[in-house]
Amino acid sequence: MSPSKLLRSTCAAFLCTLFLAGLFAGGVTHYSYATQFREAPNASPSTAHVFGTDGLGRDLFARVLYGTRVSLVLAPAAALLSTIIAGVFGSFAGFMGGWFETLILATADLSMALPLLFVLLALRALLPLNIDPIVSVVVTFILLGLLGWPASLRVVCAASQNLRNSDFLLLARATGCPRRRIILRHVLPNLRPVLLAQFWISIPLYVLTEATLSMLGLGVMEPLPSWGNLLRGLEDFSVVHANPWRALPLVLLVVVVISFQLILPAQEEIA
Amino acid sequence: MITRSLWGLLLFAFAVLSPAAQAQSGGELHFCLHGEPKTFNPVLVDDEAAEQIRYLTGGVLIRLNRQTQAVEPGLAASWEISHDRRTIAFHLRKGLRFSDGTPFTSEDAAYTIKLMMDPQTHSPTGDAFRSGEGTVDVKTPSPEVVIITFPAAIAGLDQLFDQVAVMSAHSPKKEMAVLGPFFVAEYKAGSYVLLQKNPNYWKHDAQGNSLPYLDSIRMDIQRNREIELVRFRKGELQLINRLDAEQFERLRQNDPGVARNAGTGLDAEELWFNQVPSAPLPEYKKAWFRNTEFRRAISAAINRDDLCRIVYSGYAKPAYGPVSPANHFWFNSALEKPTYDPKNALALLTRAGFRYEKEMLKDAAGNRVEFNLVTNSGNASREKMAVMIQQDLSQLGIKVNVVTLDFPSLIERMTRTFDYDSCLLGLVNTDLDPDSQMTVWLSSGENHQWNPNQKTPGTAWEAEIDKLMREQASAPADKERKAKFDRVQQIVAEQAPFIYLINKDVLVAVSSSVVGTAPVVLSPQAFWNAETLRLTSGTALGAQK
């Protein structure tokens, strides 16, 4: 096995392990993510608390695991949503061309020009206050998925435009192949590598966006953990300086984002 | 004999080498303003930065001593207040001059008062003096006497003049001619404000030396508190006027001598339930929030000691009520210290018809007790407190949904839509006198947060508070006012419309190169006595440059 393939396999195995650990967090740790051990805030790692505790005395290992569940389950879901939207509209726009393409691209440009943060702020303000933290996190990621399609759409549209002018599509049209069949059997399968790339790129992007939103107090609601609100505890560098183990969520986020980036070429090669 | 001589020599060496002895006049003090001053006009001041500049540059007729919390003569050598608290007569000091040399007379005091009370000026300082309909009458029978008559009685009238920096009626420099220890010499927007010693300042020390000792004060405009702390540690700044608990603890660990705790401050953090009758909440929730026993139970179920210890690293004290113990005169020392007692909380709830079953608290109709607690996003301490309250109340089977909102959305809900269950916010107290809290305590007040702008008081106890607050405002003697405001504090403690949580300590940083500091809880905490501050010789010679 070549070193690059070994690296990719390692990354994939790491992501799978993390994903499963997050999914079955209740079986991995007996601590709740919300219980505050107030006599031990900012405790260093020990046998009782493997990763130590946060500023309110909550077990950091439990919070990282449950936060992983939130971030690694919902970020791919949001990425899938935005990729589907981008795939459907981008491929049609690129293939059809003309006024339809202009309209779709103009809509994408308009969406990209919207200040995402303020849109999310406004939407959050419109939501009812008495919603469960789980609902809040799902809503947050749905919003991210619904608002994150324009960048992917432009890439898919450009790829679709290239296909529109390709020889094999010219041949398909010349043989009288109907437009629906051309899109479903020729265009979309050929867009697969682009769509997969967009999907994989979007996952770390959404993880980071949720982290940013949580940093602003707009993401996942307490006491439910996410990588974002775990990173909030690191706003003050003195906390990290005094309790270096508190930086573990940050290390994890960096490793996960790198892992996603490293396994991405493999997807392209497969496609 | 030899031993005695040696001791004498040692004492002499100590006296010579001690910072106080090394301190000398002159030099430039550096610290930061945390925002851009919006004005240098003292009657228009409405922000913290401008207020700090006004404090350092403005001459006032009466000064509130930040340490003793008592009023002292300023530009007025003496004054008399009429029995009806409408008229105040000032006897001014003679021979004083503004920083540009213009003589100070009663005309200047009259000019300032008239300008401040002119509705066209829109003076925030003047608002405190607007006691009733009608105009303010200002008379100047002589250059040393000014008599001011307000249309209605004003409580704490003398203290209010601490905010009134006298402006010159005749100086071509207008508001830039001042009577305080310093004047504004240079201002670069977004960068710094440079104050220089006022050569005509009227005060002298006990030895007859002219004050202030410092030649100048440079205030860099710096919003980022972390950068401010780094600069302080590098020796570029000599003061930090307010630190948060985490910064203070960090500084204390590295350099215990410079981190100074002035004690419990005036500011409080509090929680309240929405009791607005028209709020878009279910009727059963409104009934909970209007129930005194429910509110008292919530208060008893919150562990304030833990809030102080964990959120504020021990640099806060559990709050008793609306007035902090730091407010020496107005604090009601008879109030009971709030105690964490979940059993009592559950007993109160049971008495109010709630029942605890299957780890859930339900009301008499079987509705689960669940409410949202909103606070502003971006305030880490407040968010931590909300999460701790969430856990405390979960022990009673109460489900609390913590929601952080951006400030405009929060204000919209608090003041217009009333679409929230409970709110956690802080109350900033800058004034000692309870009269400044009229809009909070009067049921018709817009800051009567649990149920603002009422046409008539919704409850008997709110009606009693209204009556007491109006009576204290017009009572002739402070003792009588205090008795009435003590009763207000007692009612608030019993009814718990605001559940007071903590009073934060006032934390400052003062470099060892500054001599004469005595941090206090009133603003400006670290440099209230700027006129008597000195720098040690190395610093005074400009080492900081």
C-alpha cells in the first residue's frame, strides 16, 4: 500500500471510529454531558475524568463524545442538503443555459451577497424560545444546509456547462436521445465526482460554521455540547494556558478537518 | 548605641528607597479608555469615556468623595438647601480661574445650569434635575453667590451636582476651558486623548504644593481588554480601571502586587419573570410567574455561592437585594442573606400547589414546569450562570431552556413583544441615590422590567412601593428617606420580582510605579484621586516613553 493510501485509510478509520464513538457515546462513557461536578471545575485529566472537566465541572470526555455526535452527524446531513440543492439547480442551469442559467446564477449570487450571520440572527430571533436543544441544533444545521448551496452551485454549474459542449453529449443529441434521459443518464453520472467533492468539502465547512455560530452564542443551545460550544471555552487563552487539556476539542476539530481533506482525493480517484 | 544608629540608618534607607519617597511631581500617566468619547461638552456626556474625561477635567460645585461616599465642597465653598428641597444656594470660592485664565464667577455657574436645563440642549446630565413641570430659576445676586430654584423637590440634590462640570460663560475656548485638574490638550480620534495639567487649578496639597502632581495623562482608546492587559504587563500602561474576574486572577497569579480588589461593587446580576398581563404566554405560566411563592422558591433553589465561586472565581458576593452593601448609606443591613435551600424551595412550591413526581415538577393542573431563560449572547459569565441555574432548578424537576439572543432581539422581547418567560441580565448602578432608580421601582416606569409601564399598580405591594418611592423623593431628611427606601428593599426581598444573584467585586490593576492610588467601588475606580497620584522617579522622567 502506498504511503498516501495508508494515510487515507488511517484518516478514514479515524473518522469512522470517531463517528461510531459519538453515535454510541452513552455506551462509551457513563457520565452525562450536562452534570456539573462543581467541586472540580477545570480539573486536570484523571482516572475519574479522562479529559478533565470544563469551567463548570462537566466531564470533558463526555462532552467531546456527545459533541462529536452532534457535529459529525448533522454536518454531513447539512452538507448533503446543500449538495442536493446545488446539484439539482446547478446541473440544470449549466445544461440548459440561456435565461434559466442566468436566473439561477443571479439567485446564487444574490444569496452569496446576503450576510449569512445576520440572516441566521434574524431567523433565530423568529424561532420560538421554548424549543428543545435537540430541535435547536437540527434547525441550525437545516438552516446551514439551506443557506450554504450557492458556492457549490457555481462549481456544479461550471462543470455542467463543460459537459453541455462535450462530444459525447453532442452525439447523444444527434442520435435523438431525449433531454430527460441525457440529464439522468449522461450529465448527472458525469457530475458525480464534482458533487462528491462538494459534499466532502462542505462537511468541515459546516462543522466550522457551527463552531463560529456557537462562538457567537447562536448555535447549539446549552447544555447540549457541540464542537462549537466546546471551542467557546477557549475564547480566553489564559484558560488554555492554565488548563491545556481544555484544548482537546480544538485538536480534534483540526484533525477531523485535515482527515476530511486527506480522504477527498481518494473520492475523486474512485469516481 | 551602635545598634540604635544602625536601625536609624536602615529606617532612613527604607524611607529614601520606598516608592512613596521616590515619587515625584511630573510625568505622564498612561491608561486606556474603552471607547471613543462622543463629546467633550460636559452637559452632553452620555458615555463612559466622555464621563471619565469630564471627571478629570471638569470642576464641579460639589464633589462626591468616591472613598467616603460623602459630598465635599468643590468650587462652592459652602451651600444651603431649602427645607422643601427645591432651592440650593451656592457660595463660590473667590479668585478661581479657568484653564485658559478666564475668571470664574457665579455667571459661569448660572450659564451652565441654564444650558443644562434648556430642553433644546437635550442634556443627559440635566435629566436628573427635571423634577417637575416648569422652569428653573437661576439668580446671581453677587459674583460669589448663585441660587437655583427647581420647579419641584429633588431628592439627593447636592449629590447630583457632582455630575455638573461648570463651563465658562465668556471664554472663547467654550467647553475646552475647564476648572478641573487637567484640560484636554490633544485628541486624535480612534487613537488617544491627551490631558495636561491645568496651571490654574485651585487645589493645593497639605504642604501648599499645587495639584495635580502629574504633568499629563494619556488615555489610549482601546476596546480590546486583552490587548490592554498585555500592554499593562509590558509596562506601557500604569492603570486598568476595570478587569473581569478571569483577567484579574491571571494577573494576581503572575504579579499579586498590581492586582487590586476594591471590594464588592454596586453592579448586580439579576433574574426576573415576565409578569406582563398582555404577554403572549399561556395563562398557566402567567399564574406561576405572578405567584410570590414560586418566585421565592426559585430564589431559594439557586446556589449563589457556587455562582460566585465558579463563574467569578470568588470575586463576587451573593446579592441581598436591590442595593449592594457597597452603597454604605442606602443598603438595608436588616435584609436576610439569601440562602441556598432546595428543601425550602420545594416546600414553598408544594404550598403553592405544585407537585414533584417522577423527577418533574407539575402545577395543580398537571402542566410541567418548564420555562425559557433568555440572556444576551456574547457574555460568557452570564451564559455560565444561566447554565448553572438550569442545573440547580433541574433538581426541583424544573426544565429551563437557556436561550442566548443578540441584544437588539432581547430588548425587542423585553420592551415590545414581551415574548419571553424569564430573563437574566445585569443592572449597572452608577448613582448611589435611590432616586436614580425611580423608573425601575415605579410601576409606571419603563425599566420596571417584570411588568413595565403600568397605568395603575397591578399588585398591592407594587402600589406600596410606588407610594414609598414618591414619599422618599420628597422627604426633607435623609434619615426619613432611608427608612422609606429600607421598606422598599424589604418588599422587594419578600416579593422577589427581581431575583438578585450576585454583586461583582470591583477589580483594577495598578502598576507599582503609581503612588497614591486607593481603588474604590465608585467610578472612576482606579483614578478617582488622579490629582494626588504620583509616579515613581523612573516613570516620572518619562521611562514609559
